Amino acid sequence: MIRAKTYQNAKVQARSNPELAWWVFMRVSGLVLVFLVLGHIYMTFIAQNDIASSEYSVVINKLSQPVWKFYDWLILALAGLHGLNGARYSIEDYGRTQKARFWMKTTLYTVAGALFIWGSIGLFTFNVKV
């Protein structure tokens, strides 16, 4: 586990390259997610100028465009990986034994994988005629 605030300190603390890569990913994905989510909120609620912008028909029209599907999928993927890695850090910190950490991580990865697949299928197969 890396507990550094700068990249140089993280390189010193990293036991492996993947651990350093996850440390960098958490910083980059957190920053990217802020802008993606703020953009999503802006385009959904503020740019439309009316309360009806979040109605079902508007959402269907938006999700019929591949760019919006990819945009929403990118939020799903980054938020999922970011949260999954954060939960992994918590398990490493608070799991008492190696066996308990193994089962907690196995359960976490299984549930996260199922939710990601379910969300991706729901997003990309969404095709309702209005």
C-alpha cells in the first residue's frame, strides 16, 4: 500500500510497478471523474433550460446516440474501477487475516464484475421505441 502524496514518494514506497500504476490511476481517474460527472450534470439539467429535460423521452433520445452511450459507459467504468480500488485498499487495511482478505476481495471482485457487466449490457442494449 502506498501512502504518499507525491509521485516521487510513491515510487519509493511502491513494492511493484502495478501498485504504482494503481496509485497514479486513482489520482487521474478521480480528476477525470469530477469533470465527467460535472459535464453530465450540466448537460442533463443546466443546458436544457427546462425541468422536462430529465423526462423519459429525452433520456431515450439521448441514449439512442452512440456518443452518449460511450460517455455514460466511461463514467460507469472509471467510477467502478476507482471505487473497486478504493475498496481493495480498505480491505487491505482492515482485513485481519490473509484468508479473510482473500474472501472479501473475491466477493468484492465478483459483485463488482457482475454490476459492471449488468450496467454495460443495460446501457448498450437499451433500445426503446418512443
